[in-house]
Amino acid sequence: MNDFVSAADFFKTVKKDERVYFLVRHGERNHIMPDDPDHGALVGLTDRGREQAFNLGRAVADNCRTVEKSGGLLQDVSFFSSPVGRCLQTAEYIGRGLGIASPDVVPLQPLAEFFVEHYDAYMETHTTGFYQGICRWLDGTASCPDYIDPAYFPLAKRSEEMLQFMLSHGNRCINIFCSHDAWIVPCLNHFCGMTFSPQVWMNFLTGIAFVVRADAPAKVDRIAAVTGLEDGNLFF
């Protein structure tokens, strides 16, 4: 079983001289229709998804010690997101939960397709099932490697590039990056050794947090798998 720490418990451990880079999946979304011409890019959050994101922001605000730094927490948060609607909404509602009326969310395309090398091949992995395709890539059991292998960048190299991408964009005490399960599952696999299956997947408002010291921002001190919900796993 994958071990996730709650966001409330995790942010209690953050010191005022540390920075957090939190890569988190969007909240519960509306259904994506099979014939959607935009492949779900415009699909937003459900009412429950918005509530989930708001509650995550509130948990961060209630538990993070960085409120003592630089005049308060609200001056020490940055938001980045996949340009996809549900991720932008998630970042917005996390910000609202933090008490920010109009969060400034920066859309970044790599947060939507970071591990995807060839989009057509990536879409082919969906023919065996979205979850199945990613799991077969990660565990090396692809029955059709001719389309699985070209679909994704190499896991280890791309994961480290992802980390540097985040470190280079955020310079606040708390830096929140909202993305997708196809982006975060590989990171949890690489950095935390977590495994997933089509029956046990990562939940909404769940992700991975990297902590660095403010005076040594290029060096990661610790990594944690963090969930904003009661369980970081989603069971099918």
C-alpha cells in the first residue's frame, strides 16, 4: 500500500527557512466524453472538486509555520498550473482556501504534457486503457512496446528535469504546481518508489512535495507523498 501523509500533517513540519514545491493533482472533475474534440482540456471541476481544493488551501493555511515569515503566508505563495481548465480551477480554489481572493495562477504547458514525447503514440496507450498504459510503461511489462516506448520520455531523466523545472520557476516559500495524474504518477514512482495499478490509482488533490532550504534552493532536503484528502489512493 502506498503511504501518503496528509497535507495538514506535512505542512506542520515546514520551517520558516524552508521552501516547498508541491506538485498536486487537480480535484474531482466532471466526466470527459469519449468524443470530446478537446480531449477534456476544457472540462472543469465538480462542486465537490472545488470544495476539495478550497479545503486543501485552508489546511495549508492552518498548519504551515511559514505564516511567521515576511509578513505572512499570503506574501509567500506562488501558483503554477497546467493550462487545462480543471487544473487552473484547482489552483484558484487552493488559493481561495489560503485566503487569497484572486490568486495569480501562471499557466505552464509542460505541466500538461511533461512525460509525453509523442502525442499520437501516447494516445495509442489509451487503447488498452489509460491506467493500464501508464502502468505498463512504468513496470516494463508493455504487451505492445512499439507504441508504449515512444509515447514517453525516459522516466528517470525526465523526472529529474521536472524537479529542476519546478525549482527554477518557484522562489516563494510555498510553490504549488497543479497538474494531472499522468504527470504525477511517474514522479511518485521515481522519487518515492510508489507503485500503482488500474485498480489502485492516485487520488485527486494528491501529489508529491519537495522541500529545500531557502539558503540552498538547489538541494532537496526531503521528499514526501502528500494528499489533501483522507486517502491518497483511489480504488476502482
